[in-house]
Amino acid sequence: MKSQFLTNKLPSLFFVVMFAILVFVSGLTLSAQGAKPSAMPLINITDDTRHSEDIVLGYTQKLNHLGESEGGVSLLLYTDRYVVVYYPAYMQRAGTYGMYLDEAVMTQLWLLLTHDDTLSFNENAVRRHMQALNRTKAEQLASLSRSGDNATMVIEIYPNRYQSAGFGDGQADEMKQIAWHGLKWDVDKYPDVQEIQNLYQIHQMLHDIVKHKNLKHVE
């Protein structure tokens, strides 16, 4: 009787164990699928006084010889032309500053930000173009001097927020991100790579803004 009881129970126990295993494995699979890698914020600045959906541009200069948490100067630009500039604690001008951009400056900057060379910027394609130009041994040896340029420029553009450029699906949250290391070196060495020249013009305008005398300390 006892042997028959165990025989009858074994199939049921087997299915219960298998069901539990399947549930456990499915749970792990769903967790793995649902877990997305957390995006590390590239723009090292926050501004609680304004709405994030009004940001049209984020910019930062990352200095590779410093810790990732320190970074460099950062900037946020809003639809009303107000700009917030942040200097990290290790800099002499440490703190948060703000000012309104002149309309003509905003217009010029927006034309650069929404230029086709900017919105269609493809890092791999640009690097292939540079490699094609970099054929001589002398140029290859000269590239060693690039180690002196430790800055990485990062920009995040929302082309459909200020004056819509029809970028992507045309939605306000469409964002174009560009990161480039050693821009100052590359702009001199590759004058025929228009995408790099355009990117450097943006960098120059933003550099002038973060150094502007009209910036007022707000924090």
C-alpha cells in the first residue's frame, strides 16, 4: 500500500518540482530582460529652478586626467535663451552661473547645432574619413602628440525644442548626442573633415559662453 502511495505521488511531485524550476528560470529571464543598464549622466549639472523639458542643449568638457566624478565645465541652455554654467569645486571659479544669451548669438548657435553636419554626425564614419586621410608615416607618428589633448567634448542637442528642425520623428524629446576626444588636435590636423570643423565652431561658441563676463553667480 505504502509503495503504491509513493508511486502515485512521484509523478505529481515531479511536475510540482519542474513547475517551480520553470517559474524560477522564467523569473530570472524576465528580470534580465527588464533590467536595462543605467545610463551614466554625461552632463554634470542639475538645475531645479527650470523644467528639464525646456533644455535645448547640454554641454560638458570631460578632462581625462581627472576622475569621472569631477569632469569639467558644464552648460545647460533653455528655450528662453537662458544658460546655466557650472564650474566644479576644483576650479577657481567654482559654482553655478547664469545669463540670457543675446538673440543673435542664440540664432547663430542654433544654426550650428541643427546643421546637417551636426545632426547627421556619425563618429565611426568621421573616424574612417580621418583614417583615409592619414596615410603617410609622418602623419601617423605625429598622431602621438595627440596625447597632450586630454579633453573630451560631449554635447546633447534637442533639435526640435527651440525652433523645430524636424529631427528624427519630430518629437520634442528627440536627442542627438556627440562625444569627441581631442577635438583641438583634430581640427588642426584634418581641415578637410567638415564635420570636425563644424563641431569645433560649436565648441568655440560654447567656450565663449562659459567664459562670458556677463555670467552672474546664482549659487
